[in-house]
Amino acid sequence: YLCTMRIAFMFIAVFFTFEPTELVKRSVPLHDFHYSRLNLDWNAETSTWQAILRVFTDDLEEALSRQQGIPVSWKLGDVSEHVKANESIEAYTVQHWQLLNSEDAAIPWKFVGKEVDYDLTFIYLESDSMGFMPNLTLTSDGFFELFPDQVNEISVNAQGNFRRIWLTSEDPAEPLFPTGHD
């Protein structure tokens, strides 16, 4: 019995003492589902679309590394965060979450900033000031390159109307409002 207790104590001591390597961290998924959520609001006072994108931090770091073509230690939210983190996050999000006008041209996003809350990252985006366009299409293929089961939920709130959209790799685009909406 005493021998078993010593072995258990040694296992616990080793398990909680050593930091797993970056390779081990990346090979073990931290969550079983792959999901993002974009809250998209029309601000009538400023005539802008304002967005808050909520993503898993580990998924974002993996996507940013893939975008760079090499593994990068991003350390999002840490004091030693990579110097190009915000620039890379902006490039990734504006490429993978787009509002398209009726000519399929992307409405430009401005990266306002981000907040990292351990395993979640909140990314803030805003469009330029513009007139309200009811016939916009939202496309989102964020993280589809990482996970075939990725779901990107979009909640749209504009001029008193609310709509929830789920985008997947099979269906990555959807009009913000059904045809005929004013």
C-alpha cells in the first residue's frame, strides 16, 4: 500500500510540475466543438455596422499560424504577446468574415481591437459610415481550414429586426435579411 501511495504521489508531482511542450498542446484539442459567434449590429447614430466576434483563443492562434505558414508562439493576451498579433488578427478576420454588397464587393472592416479572456478572444470590428443597405450578404469561412465541423453563428440586429444565421463549410454565405426586407 505504501509503495502504491509513493508511486501515485510521484505521478502527481511530475504531472503538475512539468509544462507540456507546444507540440503536445497543439495535438490535444481543448474543446470538442468548433464554434464562433459574431454579433453584428447596425448603429443608426453612426451609420456603421459594429461587430463583436467571439472565438476560441487556441483556434485563433492555430489559424494565425497557418496563415503565416509556420508555427508562431502568439501568446494572445499575455504580456509577451507576439508583436504582430493585432495586425495578423485583423488580416485574418477581415478575410474570413465579410459583408458583401449587391455587387459582391466587401464592405471594409476597421479593426477596433481585441480582448482575451483566457480561452476566449473577443474581436471588435466596425464598418465605415454608410447608408443602410438591407441586401447585404454575410460570408464566413473562418476556421473552416482547421475544422470540417466548424459552425459560425451570426446574430444580426438592425433597425428593430433580429436574425440568427448559422454558417458552415457547406453553406458559408447567407443574406443578412430575406429578399423584400426594408
